[in-house]
Amino acid sequence: MAILKLAVMGHPVLKRRADEVDDPTAPEILRLIDDMIATLDDAGGVGLAAPQIYVPFRVVIFEVPAARLGIAESETLPRTVLINPVITPLSDQRELGWEGCLSVPGLRGAVPRFTEIGYRGLDASGRTIEREARGFHARVVQHECDHLDGMLYPMRMADLASLHFVSEMRHNPTWMPAPDEDLAWSQAADVA
């Protein structure tokens, strides 16, 4: 297990579509997952995608700790490894929520995300994982899987006026985006 350096916005590995994993049980993929876990534990986030550690494979890890549960959520989600994920929106409803990213250090922005999704992929043993997700769970899965398609959260932002350095957010306590007809607002969701 190694703690690896994080790629930051602008690096080419974060701009490309990651490659499919042929064998989730291959030793190099299992090593990659161990390194991702060590790196995430060191960085203190709730999710990480392989491209964020300079490895262009379709692998993400994420969790929903109790501190991140929203009003409509009642269950935490233990750390999950998802290989070759596919996301399907379950409704057209989107919600704005604060997001940050280990590859965009020091910044937060309001990002619209689907409120309900289905996702499927493989775990590290090659078994299929298929789940429905809502709230923060849905947000973190969408955020991490965006990395696999060369997307960072600022690219999803509808209003760049919400992009703030974390250190300056205290100067803007009343900032809220203008409400859109289809977007609800959630200050509780903050992806790292």
C-alpha cells in the first residue's frame, strides 16, 4: 500500500476518458485499489477515482459516512470499490449542492446533480454491484464517476459565481444561487 500523489486540474490524465478494466481481480488492479485506499485515507476525502492518482482506469472508491447523511438519508454506506461503473438517472430532478475535489484543492462550488440514480459495476472480486442511490450517495457516485470521463466538477457548474476558495467562503455566508425551476438547493452535500 502506497500513498500516491494526487493529480490536479489541468493534468492530461484528468481530461481523458479512462480505460475499461478487463480483469478486476488482476494483481495490478488489486494493488491499485490498495493504493487508492491509502491515498484517500491520507487525503481525508470520501471518494477517489483512479485518474486522480495518475492511473487511467475506470475504478472509483467512495463511502457515505454518518456525518454526510442528508435529511432524506438514513443509512451510511461503507467504503465501496466500483470498477467499470455505469450510471443511469432515475428521474430528471436535480439539486444544487456544494462540492469540492481533491484534484481541485481549496475550492468549492455549487454543482447540479441528479437526485436519484441507479448504478452498476464490479467489485474487486469481479462480482456485480447494482444499487439505487439518493442524496449525498447519488452525488458522490456521480462526482467520482465524472473523473472517469474527463470531467471535473467546475465543468458541471451552471454558475461560476458560486466557485469560492474555502478560506473565503466565510465572507459570503448568504451566498445562494438564483433558484432554477428544476433545481432544489442543498447546502448539506459537500463532496471531497
